[in-house]
Amino acid sequence: MPFNKQIKLKTAVLLPFVIIFLVTFGVIAFVQKGNYEQMVQDISNKQLTYLTNNVEQRLYNFLEEPFLANLNLSHNIGFNRLYQKGNTKKIEDFFHSNFSVLYQSISQMDVVGFGGINAEYVGFRKELDHNYTLMVQDRRTQNQLVIYQNNTISRDIRSVIENYDPRIRPWYAPVAESQKPMWSSIYTNADERQEITLSSLSPVFQDDQFVGVTVTDVKIDTFNAFLREMKHQTEADVYIFDEEHRLIAHSSAGGVVSWGTSLSPKGARLLTTENASPVIKASAQRFKQLKPSENTTNKNFVTYVNADRYFNKVTPFKDEFGVHWYIGVSISEPMLLGEVPYNQRNAWYIGLLISIFGIGIGYIAFNRITAPITSTASAAEHLARGDWTSPMPKSGNIYETSLLVHAFNEMANNLKASFKALRTQLVYDSLTKLYSREGLVESCSNLKNLNGCLFLIGIDKFRDINDSLGHQLADQLLIAIAQRLKSIFASDAYIARIGGDEFALYLPLVQNEQEIQDEAQRILQLFTTPYSMPNEPIAVNVSVGIVHNFDSSNMTVWLRNGSIALSNAKLDSTRISYYAPEMAGVSRKRTQMVTLLKVAIEKREFVPFYQPIVDLNSGEVLGAEALARWVSPELGLVPPTEFIPVAEESGLINTIGEQILVQACIDTVKGIEEGKWAFDFRMHVNLSVSQLSSYLFLPQLEEILRVTQLSPSNLALEITESKIVDNDPIILNNMVALKKLGIHIAIDDFGTGYSSLSYLHKLPFDCLKIDRAFVLQLNQDHLEESIVAAIINMMKGFKVHLIAEGIETQEQVELLHQLNCPQGQGFLFSKPIPYHEWPTNLVNMRQKTAN
Ligand code: C2E
Ligand code: CA
Ligand code: CA
């Protein structure tokens, strides 16, 4: 296939379509994805910032309120000089008066207390039942820390702690030192509540003297509640942690204090990465991985939990009193955008699905559109390969493809018709509708083996029949012959017309000798009755060449051998000839003959023999006919019947004819000079049509006459009747020219050509030679009805010589004499003899009769 590197129409159209689609889809997807990401970034940023700000603000307030309250307490103590060495009664009363208000407005506040420089302590603690209890250590309690059941000093004591010194407590010492308000570090309450606490601390100055520290505990756990509430509303996970990554508050369930792990011993705060919430855990882990230097500012980052994307923001939270924490917020993509990501994904899936569906539809539609083109192409390919039976393409519904298909079908049908016609022409003989030679060979090639019998039937002298009947009637004759053949032989016979006048008959089942002979007889019988033609019935003679028992599966070879057998039958006039391998030699000899003839021409081995032409009245010799003989040293004396046909076929006749003509002219001049022949002696020389139809002939003849000095009136040229009906203008022209020169023209073998006589008046001629066959037919009984009589009658008005040929008996002379035939020629008078024997051998010369 030369089309290997070419792509199909379908691919050529669909591929760019699909590529464009994919690229477009890809670009849109890319841009969309970019836009989406941008949007997600924007929204997440805003949301995270908003949430962080919210938490920040809340946390700030959460811490500020107790801090301010504590500042206020410390200021009032100092301002109102409530501190008295060893007695906290005034402070207790001040606290007491403030407490109910403070506790209600600032719910995260837990313990409010005061530690004095002389180890005094007074404080109130919020209890679970919303009551508050008093704690005092001063002179009134003998400097022991007494925790009462109620909020006044009474006998109802919960517990007493000895040797308690507030000044060494972690909330006192740093403030005593810095004398500035501050936050304590976070500490875990060692009680069962597992709460973590942060204390707001403030120094108390009375009369510019540092007298103690006020402490307000903030229970951070209450902030957890806020964060949980926030999570409930926003679904954001929030966690707050310190610089050690330990949790301060978070939005997930559970506390922040460890029950004991490898990383956090019991009572310590949990690390952020130990959080129960996988979201917070992931966020914290990711945050930890970030470079420490990056920790200082806001950090936005992304984590993945359960295939969901989480956006995270960690923001430092600081205040001027020593809090240095971080707020982490995590928010999930679905939460952030609601259904948007799902819808987005679904939209892509639907888009993709629709696109695939679209491509599918496109593919089907395109297939339908191109189907006629594709099928046309394939049909064309079939046609090109000579497969004429392939189905024709269907036109479909598209205007242009329909046009194409219609045009193609029309063209293909025309082609098919032409091809069929051509094949019919090739395979069948157009005239007889029998097989042609090729048709026979082809149809026999379908036979398994050739072991039947081949008959080649050649019509004798068909050329003459053709010439005399005219082509149309001769064609009718051939058709009639074909019909007879068809009607006689069985349907399994292969009948062909393999040449103008040759029929072939192959009988596959005829094998044995007897059958073959029977069939041959049947063939001959076909021609025993004449064929009725419009004017007259025509008798047709045939020769048959037979091939059988021949070992070749090739009908062409059979036919060649049949042809040899037929030639043999014709040459031998045996009518039937069986092919024998030796015959091939004969035909080969023909070819060799041509070579020999060429040599003979070179050696001038062709000589004319002369046969006298006699006046039938007086017996006087009026002239002679020059008849060519081949005097071969190897072959002996070869008669013209053996070499003239070969010479005519091969074109050598022109040279041979010329040699004979030259010699005849020389001999005539010589004969007249020597007195052998009278001065008006007329020498007849035979001319082949091939010579007469040559432009060279006339100048050649003039040259011969000039050289030999023969008078044109001593020369007659014989032209066979059957050969000149071709109406060849050159022949006619030459004949006219010959006549002008004064040369006689004789029509030879007159009558055999079945000539219609109508053309006779066109021909310039001086002499008619009645064919030997008619002379042979002459008998006394039907003399007047004889063809010779008819010819003689017909020619009465014309000034032509009539010469009867082939007179062998005295009786024939007698009959011709009765019919007033003036001249004759034949063995009765003399056989053709060489010049030098002339006239010694002239025998049986009829002397002029008296009457
Ligand atoms: P044709 O021109 O009809 O010549 C007459 C033939 O009849 C000669 O045969 C002659 O020998 C033969 N013949 C004459 N009298 C009798 C007779 O009483 N009985 C019988 N049975 N035959 C007789 P030939 O010489 O064998 O020539 C045969 C044909 O060869 C000639 O027929 C002519 O057509 C052709 N031919 C001979 N010489 C030439 C030639 O030089 N040029 C050409 N083109 N054709 C020639
Ligand atoms: Ca002759
Ligand atoms: Ca003749």
C-alpha cells in the first residue's frame, strides 16, 4: 500500500477537533482553577482574618476585664489606705463590697486576693455553687490561712493552712520586684478540676510605699467554652497556645491538661500537637514545621485532613503585661465555601461528560457524513484493483457527498459498462457472438484439464467468397455458419471464431478415436449443403485441423497446433488433418523458407518458364505466359505454389516478381530478334497485387522497358481478379498508367473471384483469362448454360481478348471453339518450358480447322 504514511479522513478531521477541544478545556480548567484558587485564597484569608480578629478581640476582652478590675482593686486599696499592718479587715470589706458585682460581670474571674508585705493574705474564691468563700491570714487568724465555708469570718471553717507565706508565692515575688502590674505565668490548679489559671497581678502602693500585691485569677477554661461556641457557629477550629507550643485554650472537646504522656507529664498542659482534634493537630504540626523565624508574624498555610483542605492562620497574640501567645485558626474548604467546591467539581464532571457525549455525537455524525466518502474511496480502490463486483457507495443525506457519490457511481457505471463492453469485445466475437480466440483461451483456462478434442475449422478460399459476396453478405455467411455450429454441438462445447475464416470447436468430453472421427464428419456435413444467401446459395468448403491426446493445459498451445494441423489440411487438400508433432516442423520450415528465399533472390535462382498462348482457330502461337520457377541447387525445381504464398506473405514477392519480369522482357526481345517469336508476340507476366499497389512499381517498369528495349505492346501484365476488388486507388491509378504506356492488362483467373462484374467497367483491361475450373466443367450437354458461355456472351460488346486456361483435352478445344472462345492455354498445347527449350517441346498444337 502506498498510503501507509497517510492518515484517514476521519482522523484528519476529528483529531484537530479533539485537540482543540482538549486544549480549550485544559485552558479553561487551568484558568478556572487559578480563579478558584485565587478566590479560595481571598475568602480563606478574609475568613481566617475575621475569625482571628474575633478571637483576638474576645481574648483581649477576656483578659482585659479581670486585669483592669485587678488594677482598680489595687489602686483603691492604696488610695483609700486600706492596708493595715497585720489586719486585712478593711481590704476584706472592700473586696466584699465589690465582689458580688465583679463576679457577676466578669465570669472568668475566680479568686481575688491580696498579699501584704507582712505576709498578710485576704481573698475571696468563687465556688461552684456561685457562692464565694473567704480566705484570711492575719492577726485575726493567728497568722494562719483560714478558708471559711462562707464569705465572712465565722466558726464555719473549711480548712486551715499553716505556714502559708504569700510573699513566696509565684504571683507575689515578680511583682514585688518589678513593682509593675503584670500577668503571671499560666499554672495548673492542683485540684480535681484540672483547671488552668492565669493571674492578673498588680502592686499596691500606699503613701508611695509598696504594701502588697493584688491578684485576680482568670479561669481560662471559660474561654474554651467561648471557642467551642464559636466553632459551633463557624465550624472553625481555634487553638491558643504559648511559645512552648502548649495549649492554653482550644475549640475541641476535652481539657488542656495532660493526664500524663511521654511529652507532657501529668498536670502539665498538653502540647498543641497532642490535641484530640485531628484538624488542630495537623495545623499545629504544620506550624511547628515552619521555620522559627517565620513564627513571629501571621502565618497562613494549608493542611489536609480526611481529603479535605484546611486553611490555617496562626497569629501572635501579645499584650503589654507579658502575655505572649498564638491564636491558631483552621477552617475547611467545604466549610469555607459551602457547596461551591462540590458544585465546582460536579460542574467539571458534567462538563466533561457532556464533552465526551459531544465528541461521541460528533464522531457518529462525522462517521455518517464521511461514510459515503469512505465507501466511495474503498469502491474506487476496488475498481482500481479491477474488482468490478464491489458494492457501490450509498449517497447519504449531505448535498456535496451525494453529488460526489452520484458522480462516482455514474462514472463507475460508465466504467463498468465500458469494461464490460471491452471484455465482451475481447472475449466474444462481435459478429457471430461466439467466443473470440481470447475468450476461448480464457474460458478453457477454467477447465481442470484439457483432455478433450480441438477442431479448427478453416473456410476454404474465404477471401474469394468475401470479395465476391461483399463484406456484408460474407458476414451473413459467417453468422450462418456460427449458427449451424451452435445448433449442432452440445452446450458443453466451446465454440469460437478465432480468425476471419477460422472457427474453433473444443469438445471437452470427446476423447476416443471413433468419437473424434464422428465429430469431424458431423463438422464436414455442416457444409455439404450450400448456405442460402439472398442472391444465390453458396457452397462452402472447409478444412479441419484436429488436436487431441495432447499434453498441455494451455489452450493457446492447442490452438497453435490446431492452426498447424489446419494449414496442413489446406495444403494437402485432405480436408481433415490430425495434428502431429512433425507438423510443427512444417510450419517451422515455412519460416526457414523465407530465409532460403532471400538467399535465392540474391543468387537469382528464380527463372521464368514459358507456356504458349494459342489462337484456338488457327493454332498459331500468339504469345506466352511467364511462370516463375525456383531452380534451387538444393531443392531442385520448386513450383510457384510452394513459394509464391510465402513470398507474398513475407513481401519478398516484389523482388521475385521483378526478377521474373526483367528476365521475361529480356527473353521476349531476344525471342523476337532471333525470330523465335513474331514481332507482335505478347509476353504475359503475372503481377502480385503487392507489386501493383506500390508507388515504386511504375517507375521500375519504365526503367525495365528502357533497359531491355521491349516495346510495351509486346507485354501483358496479369492481375488476379480476386485481388483487385479492394478498390485501392493506387491499383486503379497504376492500371490506368500501364494502359497509357501501351501495356496490356489481363484479368487472371476470371470467374473464381465471384466478382459481381459491376466493377468491371471501371477497370482498364484488354484481356480476360477464364479460370481453369470453368474449362474443366465444360461438357457438350449443357454447353450453352456454362459459365464460359456466359462470360463469352457478356464480353461480346467489349474489345477484349478472351483466353481459356487449363485446356488439357482436344474435346475442350472443340467445345471452346463452339462457344467462339478465341484463345487458349494449357497442357494440351504445352507445359511451361524454359526459354531455351522453346519451341521444340510444343506438342498437340491444334491446326487451324478448315471451317
Ligand atoms: P496462373 O497465373 O493461373 O498460372 C497458370 C497455372 O496453370 C500455372 O501453374 C500453369 O502451369 C498451370 N497450367 C497451365 N495449363 C494447365 C493445364 O492444362 N492443366 C493444369 N492442371 N494446369 C495448367 P504454375 O506455373 O504452377 O503457377 C501457379 C500460379 O503461381 C500461377 O497461376 C500464378 O498465379 C502464380 N505465379 C506463377 N509465376 C508467377 C510470377 O512470376 N509472379 C506471380 N505473382 N505469380 C506467379
Ligand atoms: Ca497467370
Ligand atoms: Ca490463371
